Amino acid sequence: MDLMQNATDDQIALLGCFVALAASTALMYVSVFLSRSHRKSQLRETMNRTLSLSARGEQSTASAAKGSQRKVA
């Protein structure tokens, strides 16, 4: 820590700016990483809901088609 005692005010301010820049870059990286993983999980949930709804729709369409075939035949 001898370096900090011998540093001028301008050098300490410059070092503080670099530390703040590094901290904000790290925070941005974490935010982007979490956003991507959250988006992927939402996409999976949406796809699962869509697939389950479409499977239900196919089942109900198939049962409705069978029911209409029974009525006609």
C-alpha cells in the first residue's frame, strides 16, 4: 500500500475511475448472463405450454372428429 501513500490526488481519482469502470462492466456482464438464462427458461416454459396445449387440442380435435363420425355413421 506504499503506492497509495505516494500517489497524487489525480492518480487516486484515475484509479477510482478504473475501479468503477471495472465494477460496472462486471455488473453488466452478470446482468446479461442472467437475462439470457432467464429468457431461455421462459422460452422453454412457453414451448412446453404450447406443446401441451397443441397436444390437448389434437386430442380434443381427434375426440371431436370421432364423435362427429359416430353421429354421422
